[in-house]
Amino acid sequence: MSTQHFTRSLRVPVPVDALFAWHERPGAFERLSPPWQDVRVLSREGGIRDGATVELEVRTMGVPTTWRVVHRDFAQNARFVDEMRGGPFARWVHTHAFAAEGEHASRLDDSIEYALPLDGLGDLVAGGFVRGTLERTFRYRHALLAHDLARHAAFADQPRLRIAVTGATGFIGQQLCAFLTTGGHSVVRIGRGRVRPGVVDLTWDPKRGELDASALEGVDAVIHLAGAPIAERWTPEHRRAIVESRVQGTTLIARTIAGLSRRPRVLLSGSAIGFYGAQRGDELLDESSAAGDDFLADTSRAWEAATAEAEQAGIRVVHLRTGIVVGVQGGALGKQWPLFQAGLGGPLGGGEQYMSPIALDDQIGAIHHCLMDERLRGAVNLVAPGAVTNAQFATQVGRAIGRPAVLPAPAFAVELVFGKEMVQATAMASQRVRPSVLEAHGFRWAWPTVERMVAFETGRADYPAVG
């Protein structure tokens, strides 16, 4: 059996106990799982201490394998080890080693000893693929870990919070909850259906106005992200669902927390840059710009107005006007991702329309900044500092992954699938939005350009300094 060795190290400007604690808290696995990998947790028992186990289903090029991993050799602030006891490798031992480098810095050394099956034949067939995958995976993991630690360290002098979150199972919500729990906060996930710890902690039904107020007594904050998806054909029924899911849900949240005897200090409520209207051309928009007059603009106005009862009760309210969140697992890029990977991506229509993107990682960081910075209230644009045209967006995605991105997609082809109204209001919208409030309050973007966003999401970007 031929044993291979892989090592990658990261130095971060936080004490070793903070670095170690991040790994020991719930959500660490979810944060560290690369978005391009198809991994599902089948079972989990314990944390990272000796004897804890995790069973995973990992799909590689569509082929599923089951990994059974056991933790051992736990030493507080120094080490823990993952050993594969069942899976595709003949040997897999991953040592996470931690060391202090002075009082305010620390080092993580990830070391893996592994052996492929079939002795030398396994190395010959898959050795290069495994090595390349490990390089990408730990480039991504260390970049994300460094930014998460920096974002939490920026507010280290503030107490950890108990936070209720709606939309916790969504594209943004899942990673947001994992980010919050690894930072030491506790999360109450509000969702539909039966209670499932770690998925749904508190059930609600916005249509029926059902939400157990007593379960929210004493929460420090509420982050409200729930709402029917936009990127579907806008039938009359779905248009109604888009509006009602936002207005009814927000009204219920605002009314409920306003009536508590121990109210949360802040409500972060979802909104969108659709507030400004779809066809603003190259006009530079910020939080002071006027609202538009189309369907999504009207929806966003009603959505934001539905927080009124919370604001009247003295709760700080922030409207999260989200732009185009860039991630390979969801959002606008997620739907186009197979085309870009195949070298078939390109601009939509003429490509002149402006887009205002933000990396998923920075979206989460910006929400956290709005949560912790008590100076922020009212509308906040969650976008990167520089809007791009649709053609520039496609070019930068292609450059990040080394694929051509020059094949234009005619708008009418997309309209056949989603309907003309939806496409003109979203994919063909021109919204050149500036994040003036975040800039004024010291938020720093980790991935300010589309090329860097996609390079990070695909494991091609090393950790730079935040900023």
C-alpha cells in the first residue's frame, strides 16, 4: 500500500483557543464543505472529541460513495484527528494540528495521510485527481476559515447572541446559520413542517398567522429571509405567492416580536434591489434612490413596509436589499453554472444591462455586519462595490475558471422557459447599485470582483487579506 501525504497550513491573527473553538462548534463541517462537492451528512454523533462519528454520502462525478469517519486523539487547543473506517480510500487519516504563535495569532496545520485502493493502480488512475482535489478543497477551506474568523474577531468585544432565522434551509440561510453558530452565537431556525433539530427548531405558518410568540421571548435578534422564489415562471398564482409570502411572513414576524415582553434588539428583514425597478439603465443607484414602479419594486415596497410594527415598538430594523448573490450551488449563477463549466456560457441578450453581484461569502459577512453594528438601520444595499454589465459578468466568470464565455444566449430562448415578464424583470434588468451604507460603516469585501468571487467558490483563489 503506497501512502501519500498532503499538508497545508494557515496562520490567522486570532488566539489559538478562538481558532480551535470555531472547529468545535456546530456548523463547522457545513462551512468547510466546498460548494462544488456533492456531500450529504447521513448521520452524525458527537462533535470532534474521541469516539464521535460522521457518516457521509459523497458523489464524485455522479458516483456515490459512503464515508464513515471516526474522531480520535482529541487535545484541547492542540489537535483532533479524523480517521476513515469505511469508504473509498485504503487509508485516510486527517490530523488537524493547532499551535499558538504569540498571544494574538495561531496556526492550523492540516495533514492527511492517504492511500488509494488497488495499490499502485489506484495511484496511476486517480492519484493526480485526488491531489488536485485536495489542493482545491483546502485552498477554499482556509480562505473561508480566515475570513470567518476575521469577521467574528471584528466584533469580539460584543456578547454572543441568540438569533431567530427564517429561510434557514435556503441557499443563503443554511450557510448563514452555520457561520453564526461557528462564531459562538445560538440559532433558532424557524420553518415549516415538523420540528427537526438543527433544521427546524420552531414551526410557523405565515398564511394562517401561526407563530409561537413564547418561543421567541428573549431572542436578541431576528433575521428574516423567507419568501417564495423569484426565478420561476410568473403565473398568476406564483405572482400572488411572491407577494403574499413576503408581506404575510414579514407582518407576522414584526407583529409577533413587537408584542413580546422581552423584544429583540434588531430585525434584519430581507428585501432586494428590485426595489429600484428593473430598467434603470446606467443610472448609479444607492439607498437614497427612488423606488421603481414595476411588479418587483411594488413587492419590495410592501415587503419593507410590513416591518412597521417592529419599528414602532422600538426595534432597530434593517432592510437587506440584496443584489445578485454569486455561488455555484444556487442563485443566478447556479442555474447557469453547467453552461459555464462546459464553455458554453455567455452574455444574455446584448449584455449591456447592469448587474450588481455579491459573493455568497460577502453576503453572509454583510448580514453579520448589519446584525452587530448598531448604527445601521433602514435600507442597506448588499452588493459588491462595482456593478458590471452582463457581458462583463460572463467574461469574468469564464476567466475565473479558464473557460470561454462568449456564446450569447438570446433573451427569447430564456423567455420561453420562464416567461417574458419574469426574464425582463430579473435577468434582463439593468440595476447599477452602489453599497453606500456598507461603505460608510466600514464593511470590507473579501471578494469584490466577479472573477474573485468565482475563483473562491471553485477553489482557485488563495486567502488574501480582507479588504
